[in-house]
Amino acid sequence: MKELRRKQRMKELLYSWPALILMVVLVFFLIKGSAEVMVKEIPEGMGTGRAEAPRGEVFHFVKTDGSNYPVRHKIRAPSYVNIATFRKACVGQTISDAAISLAAVDPCYCCTERMAVAYDIHTGEIIMNGAGLLELSVQKTLKLKS
């Protein structure tokens, strides 16, 4: 079985080799100039963008006020949408089957992090809510700009 896989990988390598050489030729010899785009002014408004990512569709929302800094940039990662299916997929299964079901989706948990309220676990005192976090972010951004 291992020998069969090794042969298949060699066939794939030989098949993809011409594409690799073409890419190297294009990048080093034919393409001139910078791949970086310098943006001088961003017009006021809102924009969205969607792209297919390995775990599903990633969505971006950007709002600007005419300066070179976004007022809001929201990203919805594919894992955030996929997490909702976990409960349905795992209820009634054994722990080992549930682990395999979760691994099949390959979630990125840091991409799904959302904050509603942060509170002290011992006293119950609210440390920060979403509005407070947003205000802190604005203050720190203004401090960095100045």
C-alpha cells in the first residue's frame, strides 16, 4: 500500500513539474514592477467581500469614513458558521465519534471567538462588555495614530 502511494505521489510530482517551472519563469523573468499597491485615499462608504477558504466561505465587511483607516472591519470566518452544526452532529454519539465529527469540520476556535461580557468569576462584577471593548479599541487606536 505504501509503495502504491509513493508511486502516485511521484506521478503527481512529474505532472506538476512543468507548471512549477512556468511559475518560476513568470515570476522572475516576465513580471516587472511591484505587486504592492499603495492606496493614497480610501473613499467614504461600506464594502463587502467574500471568498472561498479551506473551511468554507469567509466574509469581510469594511466601513470607512474617508480617512486611510477603517472605521469598522468585521470578519466572519468559516468556522463561525460551521460551529452551529456541531450540536446536531454530536448529540447521541459516543465521545470518540463526536471527536471524529468535530475533527472532520476542522474548526478554528480562535476564529469563532465572540465577546458579550467579561466578568469576574468570583464576584460576578462586570469587567467589560462589547461596548466597553469597542471604546477601549477606539482609544488605543487614537493613541497609536497620535
